[in-house]
Amino acid sequence: MGLALIRRLWTTGRVFAFHAVILIFVAGAYESAWAQDAGNEDLSVSETDTDVVDPKALGKSAVASDSDPNVFVNSEAGIKLQRAGGWLVGSASHGAVALFRAAGETEAQIEFRVSEDIAEESRVSYVSAFQNSLLRVGFIEIEARNRVNYSGRIGQEYEFRALSNGIEFRLITWLFARETEVWIVSGFFPLSKRDAYFRDFQKFVRSLEFTD
């Protein structure tokens, strides 16, 4: 699957056009799970490859803490995260509440998303639709990890593989329910750095705090 060649994901019979950033496929899967149409989103991020938060990429409700620049806060979503070293804050797409990318490697990204209210009896169908949307655009599921516990939150973790220009990538998603919402954390990494980036993914997830 070539990232430069895949431009569209079909959701509810209409075209969802994508930019070059791979995590927009996760956004498409998220929208497909809701059976909603989606439009183009600008996923521009800073080109500064230093281990700092880029203030230009921060929205009014998603800011670095005044006391600690490594703390990421999104007050509208009611979350706080500890930013892992070597990761920059990016501009999140529609439906996402936080986006981070590895300094110097724009194809390595970690994203946090939250659904709208979902009835408990519909959550299994939601997760299934999310997975199926990824499979339809060429991701291959290689492992499903049940009841994965991060800081007392238990969810389902899935690992997918994808190829781009002969380079293999991994997409790891962790989904858990909180009250009436389903949260999706997604990490996309080159296979060559999968283990190191997955450890950072786990650090992000374990640091998640809800402030609402």
C-alpha cells in the first residue's frame, strides 16, 4: 500500500479525500464507524525538528502548561498528557483532541480521538466498524490484544501492518470506553523503530489524565 497512491477512503458511499499524513486513515475509520460523511482536513505540523512544543501548532484549548512545557492540556476535551521526549505537538484534525509527531520523522505520529456518545450496546459494533474501515483500505491486522491495562483503564489493542514504497509500517490502536465515550489512541511508526516508538506510545497513554 503506497501512502502517496492512496488518496481516498469510501465512507457511506461518498469519497473521503486524504492528505499525505497516514493517521488521517484513522480519522476516516473513526468517521466510518459513525457512518458519517467527512471533508478534507488540514493536518499541517511544524517543521521544527527540536524537542520542544511548537506554539504555532497549539489551539486556544490545547496548550502547553505554563509551569511545565512538557505537559499538554486540552481543556475542551478535559485531558492532560505528559509529552514524551522527542515528540512535537502537531495540529490535530477534526475529531482528534491531540496529535504528536516524532521530531525529524513526520510519518511517526501518535493521535488521541474521542467519539460522541455511544450506547453501551453499540460499542462492539463501533469498534468492529472502525477495524473494518482500516482493513478495507489495505491495513493488515497482525495481532489483537485483549484487556490491555494502562493505568487502570482496560481496553482492546490492535496492531496492523502496512507497506509504503517497500517500507513496512505499524499502526497500533488502543480503544477504551469512558462513560458514554469511546477513546481511540493510534500510533503509526516505521517498523524499524517500532519498539522504541511503541514505548513512547505507552508513556503517552499511561500519562493520560481526565480533568473534567
